[in-house]
Amino acid sequence: MSVVIRTVSRVLVPFILLFSLHIITSGASTPGGGFQGGVVFGAGLILLAISFEKGVVRKMITERKNVALMSTGILVYALVGLFGISSGGSFLEYGALPLGSPAHANQLMIELVEIGVGATVAGVMYYLYSTTAGGN
Amino acid sequence: MRNAILALLFFISLLLVADDFPRFGSPDAPSHHHVVPRYIEKSVEETGTENLVTSILISYRGYDTFGEVTVIFGAGIAVILILGTKR
């Protein structure tokens, strides 16, 4: 693509990715959360991929790394749920974990689960782009 | 012709039932009195997050969100099976 698009996306994409992380992690007090931040992260990666030649971003984000990102998020969610069982509660009961008061454990585990959800959604967004229109 | 008559009968019975619903969005509908007051009053002290939507989605109804993420992951798996891993 043209020089203007390449330069602007080089400047903008780090901010987009960083802001998407902010959306994910401050989803507990402001509007936002895991799904929204994950979509913004995926959209930032897609912007990077369409503004350079076909294959430049594909060498950086290989398919194995993409699938690993997709799988890690849901694995984190399932492991948090299973830790709830192993600490004496039911599945996905964050209050039973030995991390202080139930409200404190809830706060920490909500953050962790949101990061996991955001990772899966971001991975799937970029994967859907890179297999259909990502250039080969 | 018989299908048309059956469809018309179902439609008329649906219209008769739809008259008995509570008014849309009214605060004394039965769906607002079972668990919703408990969520609204006890969310901050039980989950520690001020965002009520997040605490319901991930803490009170976390299993449904788990199902949603599984559906998104399943869509990704379907695309991997059909279009992935270049030959």
C-alpha cells in the first residue's frame, strides 16, 4: 500500500494494541471487558497486516503462534474454574480460592478470566483474517 | 390448505396469550424480583467490582460466558480444519 498508509499505521498500531489492553484490564470498573478488548486487539493486528505487503506480518505472527494464542485463553478460563473445585468450592467459584477474602479473590480472578477471554477473541479475529484474505 | 389453517389457529392462540404478558420494561414484572435485587444490592460486596455488568457476566453467570468463549473457539477450530495449515 502507499507510503501514507504505511507510515500512519506504523504510528497508530502500537497505540491501538496498548489501548486494547487497557480496555481488557479496566473492564472491572469502566465499560469494556474481555470481548471488547479482544476485538480491538484483533482489529489492530488486521490493520497492520493490510497496510504492508502480503507476508510481512505473516512471518512475525505465524500460524502456530496464532493457534497458541487462541488456545491459551480458554485454557486459562478452564484452569481457573478447576482451581475452584480443588479449593473446596464448585466449578468457577472464585470465592473459594485461598487468596484472601472472597471479594478479593473474585477481583483477581475476574481480571485473569477477562485476559483469557480477550486473548481467545483476539486470536480468532486475526486467524479468520489471515486464512481467508491474508495472502499466501 | 390444512397447513394454512393450522398456522392461523396457532397465530390466533398466540395473540390471545400475548395479551397476558406484563408491560414491557415495567418494574413489577416477575422477572425483576427473583435474583435481580440480590445482584444489584450485593454485587459490590460479594465480587468487589463496581461494574455490575462485568460481575454478572463473569462472576454470577460465569458458566454462560465460558460457553460463549467455547463457541468462539469452536468457530476458530472449524476454520482451522477447513482452511488452515497450508499444504
